[in-house]
Amino acid sequence: MTAEPMMAEAGRDFIRDIVQADLDAKKHSVIVTRFPPEPNGYLHIGHAKSIGLNFGIAQEFGGRCNLRFDDTNPTKEEQEFIDSIQADVKWLGYDWGKNLFFASDYFDKLYEWAEGLIRAGLAYVDDQSQEEIRQARGSLTEPGKNSPFRDRSVEENLDLFRRMKAGEFPNGARVLRAKIDMASGNINLRDPVLYRILHAHHPRTGDKWSIYPSYDYAHGQSDAIEGVTHSICTLEFEDHRPLYDWLLDKLPVPSKPHQYEFARLNLTYTLLSKRVLTELVRGRHVAGWDDPRMPTIAGLRRRGVPPAAVREFIKRIGVAKANSVVDVGMLEFCIREVLNQAAQRRMAVLRPLKVVIENYPEGQVEEIEAVNHPDDPAAGTRRVTFGRELYIERDDFMENPSKKFFRLSPGNEVRLRYAYFITCREVVKNAEGEIVELRCTYDPATRGGNAPDGRKVKATMHWLSAAHAKRAEIRLYNPLFTNANPDAANFTADLNPRSLEILTDARVEPDVAAPNPAEAMQFERQGYFVRDKDSTAERPVFNRTIGLRDTFAKEVGKA
């Protein structure tokens, strides 16, 4: 797969200023960054910010960015997630080249260094349970308590650690802890766990290991092995930096990377907690990780969001040191801006209402010329079939119109886009009193949409030939949550019952229904849509990427 050309971010931020200063001071000759996801789920829009920052900096400063999987917890990691992460990074337009790594590549070296810490009296095997360790760690106002096993001899610790590696002990029986300071004001320095026993099959190392390193232990050392110069993390890792530096100082690492923290992305009407996203999938609140309502990159892609829009959004929000919440409207603006320029126009009727033009000759059809993009003449035109029986949008007719309703109503004349002026003469209803058909007349002199006598109409409507339009399923997506700041602890209470509406009787132009590349298009007056992977030749399915304007906020306000 060929990556799209990367978009260089305009402007500067504090991390780029640091990188430039380091280059000016000749602290580094080559800038090396990394994106280190844990393969236990799908990436989301927040990860896109980190991806854009790390790969963007590498590109802008002529360096490289490694893609490194933090595969230190085999009980939660799957090949599916590894594959999806690589696909997401590529889709966003970035390429790691030959620089694909796994923390598991360094397990032997990490173990060797762990034994070195034991020999130096800087690590020990602790027999306490996870709960006992937690209780003895203290709090922000109270120091921790030393483990009763903290003063074991080097020889005993080495013996126990090697036996842990050999698989002699059950899960949870022992851990290896760094010996730092149980009274430290930073809880992360209160003898953190470096290794735990975990009898689990690893996707890459198989059953070789019965112990696995913690993230804090594997992270900095992996950076050092790869020669990373700027280890860029989100703010929750700021308190971990002293431990990151402590390990680099105590171990014979080949380089000394430095960790920098930036504010993570938070969006209104969105939760980016991996726990919540996992529960949404497992609880069947959504149809999977790539459900178009999900904030995952896979979900955005399936919804039809172009990667250029995501990159533009990341560029606009910038990189800051303080956490904040970004209005999801900014993301939607970027999506509309990109799609408006790129998406070709087509006509689709989502809720069809039949129109019979009584003075149009029976059996006659004609082709009407329609433009593919009003702002791009190079996009050309297409031919749309017009006939006696048409479909219009049900919402475009009102039997008893209000003063501000200018679309079709009894006795009112409107324009059919690219075609003719029509006037409603009769409303046909079924036995239940429901409108099932409109009887209209047309003015043959208005072909193309203009009247020779100069008369004007106040509304232009889209339409489709009833005989030629193809039936399609349309999926209309709205935000997954009704609350602008949903509660992660009780997210189900904020779920939007109208996050998905499925229309099974929509109509689309014939060429739209034909199997074609999954490129987003604008259904005129409706929004931007993309063909879904569930489509078949007999039943095309389209997802609404986004409407032409924001109506959800207004609907929530009325509720």
C-alpha cells in the first residue's frame, strides 16, 4: 500500500521548538521519534494526534519515526490489533519504512539488564501479593512501607528471578521490583514493579517467557535501544518521567533519550478511554471496532472521513502542555471542508414520495445533463434520466405549508434540479389517510431549470426517475453520546438512542448503486456519503459521513 504524501504541519509548537533547539545546539545529528501503541485494541482519533506529531516531526526535521508495538502483555494482545494499527498509520498517510519494531524484540536484553540491577542491589524479588504491594505503597500524603523482602541478598534475588523466568512459580506469586525509595513524593518511584509472572502464549515469542516486563521498564529501554532522541508522551506519563530517567541512568543503555509530554486529545460528545471503547464493542452497543459511530480510526475510515481531514484537524488543534476539550464541531468542519472540495455530486432520495407528471407523455424518457462538481469544471457532467414518474424527498412536500415553507405544496411551483418547473395539482392518499402520491404538471419551456418568461421559484429540489433509480440502504449516523461531556464511569446512561437510523427504501442514481471504489460523494442537499463494506450488488449500502450542516446540536437542545 502506498502512503499518501504527508502534510507538513504549519506553525510551531513547544515540542518542535525543543527539537529545533537541540539541532541548533548539535545535541543530535538525526532526530528519531517513535509511535509505541499497545496492540490490545484499535487506534482512535486521539492516537491520530500522536501519530501526526511523531511522524510529522520526523518528516519535517529530516529524521525517522519508528513504529514500535509495546507487546508486553500477551493476555490482551492480538494479531488483529497489530494489523489494524499498521493499516491505520498507513491510511493517515505515514510510513515507518524499515523501522518496524516490537518491545518483544528486546526481551533478552531487558532480562539481562534486570539481572544487572539485581547485582547492583537496585532490584529485588518480592513475594507480596498485588494487593499487599498496593496497600504498602502509601498515598500522596503518606509514605510507603518497605517490603519485608526488600533486603534479600543478591544471590537469593538472582536465584528467585531465574526461577521466575524458568516458570517455576504460578501467576502472581512473585514480582521483581526496583529498589528506589518508598518515601518518595512521587509514587512511581516507590519500588515500582519491573517484571511479573505471566504464563501466557505470546503472539511473537510463543511460550519462551513466563515473565514479562512492565510498561515503565520496557518503554525507556526500548527507546534507548532504538536511538530515539525525543520520546513524546501524553501528560499522564509526566509523573513517570523520573522513573524513565532513573532506569536510563542505572542501566548500560546505548543512548539517553529524553521524554517530553503534551496534552492528549479530548473531544466533546466523545469518549476515548480504551476501556470504554472495548466495553462498547463487547456490550454490542456498536457493531464492532470499525462501527462508523466509533471514534476509532477504522470507524472514521468506514464512515468515509478522508485522511486529509484528520490531518487538517490535528494541525488546527495544535500541540499544547495543558489538557483541554476540543469541540467536535472543529473535526466536522475539517471533514466538510475536505469533502466539499473533493466529493462529486449525485442525487439520492432518502425517503421517497412518488410524483406523477400528468402532462408528460407516457413512455417518454429524456436525459438531463447534470454537473459532477459545481466548483470544478474539470469534473465534467453526467446524464440523468427524466420521465413521467419521479421520486422526490417526502420532506420536500407539505400539504398545508407554513409561511416559510417554499418547497412543493398544492398549487405551488418549484424547480426540479437540472430539469423543469413543476406544480402540484393533486394529493393522493391511501385508506389510512397517508400521502402516497402527488399529481403534478410541468412546464416544457423550463427545461434546464429556467423559465423563458423570467418568472422565479423559491425552491429547487432533487429528484430521481422512478423507473431508473436503484433501491439502496442508507445509514444515518449521529454522535454516539447525547451529553457533550459523557460520563466514562456510566457511559451507557449517555448513549444516544438515535445514533443510527437505517433507511431501507432509499433511491440513488444507477451509477451510484453500481460497485465502485469507496470514495465519498455528496448526495445533493443531504450530506456526504460513502459506500459501506456491507454492500452487495443487489443491496448497496451507504453511510452518511456527515451532513451539509450541523443539525444534531439543535436537535439535542430541543430534547
